[in-house]
Amino acid sequence: MRNNTMGSLIWLRLMRFTNRSNQLSNDFLKRFDITTAQFDVLVQIQVYQPLTQMELADKVTVTQGGISRMLVRLEKEGYIIRKQDWKTKTISLTEKGEAILDEAMPAQLAFQSSFFDEVLNEEERKTLYMLITRVHKHSQKKELPPV
């Protein structure tokens, strides 16, 4: 670890936290019969509906192929509906999709918040949020270095 910069150590810690948080969330969301990725997709659809598959893929951390398979399952389960409007196919939540989010959202938000609320005071949470937001905004502008 001697050769690691502070930036790489922060990145490694964030990756480990994200992986652990996703593992725990997947276990937590089993009671609603959805995964963390499906929860994210359903939330994005709820916020931006109706939207296209390409628009959805830009908003979530699932690959284009993965999103196709997930949408098939979510449609089969009755959580979403895909409608063809001339050349464009849009995705929206069904009543069942809205209902599962109404049930799962408060529980999942409380579960995720507990990671921070149990160890950080309010000022530390505000500072962490500000710093992560700044780094995230910078990453949105960043391009890959030339090969």
C-alpha cells in the first residue's frame, strides 16, 4: 500500500463501501422480491417516466444488455409497461410498480441512511455530502486520457 496515493486509497474505500452496501441492500430488498439494481431502475422510471430504454440506461449502473434483460423481467412481473408510440418505445411504471416503490422506498432509504446516521453527526454528514457531490460533478466532466 506504500505506492498508493491518498486519492487511490479513497477510491478503494469507496468501492469497498459501495460493494458492501449493495450486498446488504440486495439482502434487505429480498423481502420486496427485488434487487438493488431493480430498485434503482424502478426509482429512475418513477422519476423520469415515460422514458426510453436508452434514456434509462444513461441514468443507471446497468449495462445496455443488462437493462434489456431486467426490463423483460420487470415487465413480466407487472412492474413496468412498455408502450410503442410511433417509432419510440417508452417505459412507465404500472400500479404494481408504484405500489412496490411505495412500500420499499421508505424502508430502503432508512436502511441506507443508517450507514451514515449511526456513525456521523449532522455536520459530518453535510460535509461528506458536499465533498462527494463535488467529486461526482468533477467526474462528470472528466474524459479518459489519450491511449
